[in-house]
Amino acid sequence: MFEYFVAVPRYVYLDNSTSLVIKADRYTPQICNELKAFSAYYGFCPYPVRPAEPRDKGAVEGAVKIVQQRITNRLAGMQFRSIEDVNESIQPLLEELNARRLTERLETRTQLHQEEVALMIPLPSLPYEFGLQEKMLKVRKDYLIRLNNRRFSVPYQYVGKNVRVLCWPHKNILRIYDVMTGKQIAEHYYDPWESGKIF
């Protein structure tokens, strides 16, 4: 969804799915740890709607109905061999829907999206990956940080300071960030299966 938007909304409303919301509650809902990590990575606030209150997401319910009428129903009866085939058939219908002028406004959905992107959070350079590791580590006197019995170099200016470390285990990438500015200060190859060595 974020890649399609080319940006991240500041709030994401959740429909109390049991895979995302561990405990649905009107005042203190609890979300799962993976969603917490996912939202922290992209910088949005996950907001579970109140249980049994469909009006909290009335606009979403209305949008689902429109998609069913203008896209899903038009594909009914067709056979697909892969998810790629499904997406290929949906794409032109979705573009057609987004180009239609809204009944209560002069703009189209595409035009509204272009206006809203400026207010949204930019996408990170790498997408979130399931199992993404994040740690705060202190840089040692030898300009290194230690992670899982492995050592990685950091610019000397950060000696004695904490840095933010993100590891994409499937892409074999480790990136180090300045805590104050959020700027990336180093990147290393990281294979979790390799024996410890200095990079």
C-alpha cells in the first residue's frame, strides 16, 4: 500500500484484526510486536478503531463498497493463474476508478492523492522486512560496534555515542544511523550465518 501511495500516511486505522490487535479495547488496545516494529520503521501511528463502531471507519467501508462495485464485480467469473495475473487485471480498473471525478468534489482521487503526498511521510530507501532487527548500540573506542558477536566500523566522530542499527537479514544489509539526525552514517554487508569478522 505504501509503495502504491509512494509515501506513508501519518495514521493507519486498524480494524481490530486478531493478527494485528492482540487485545481489542475501547480505551487501551494492544497491538502485536511485529506491527509495533513495522509502524516504528515507517514512522506512522497505528490506531485500532473502537470495537463494534463501524462509523469510526465509515469512509473506508464506503470505499470498499465502491471497489466491489467498480472492480471486484467486473472481474467475477474470470480465472487467474497467479497473483500477478490478478494485479494485472485490477490495474486498469483501478486507474479508471481513480481518474473518475468525485461526486461531491471537483477533483479526482488521483488529484487528491497528489495534494496529500506532500503531507505524508517519505518512504525509506529499503522496504520493511519481516524479522528486521533494530538496536541502539554504543560505539567503542576502536570505532566499532558489536552485534551478535560481530564487529562493524563506524565513523570515528561517534566514539562513545549511541547509534541506531538496522539489519535486513534476508537482504544481508546492516545500516547505522545517527540517533539525533536520523542520517545514515555507515552500511555493511551482514550475513547472519557467517562467523564473526570485522567489516
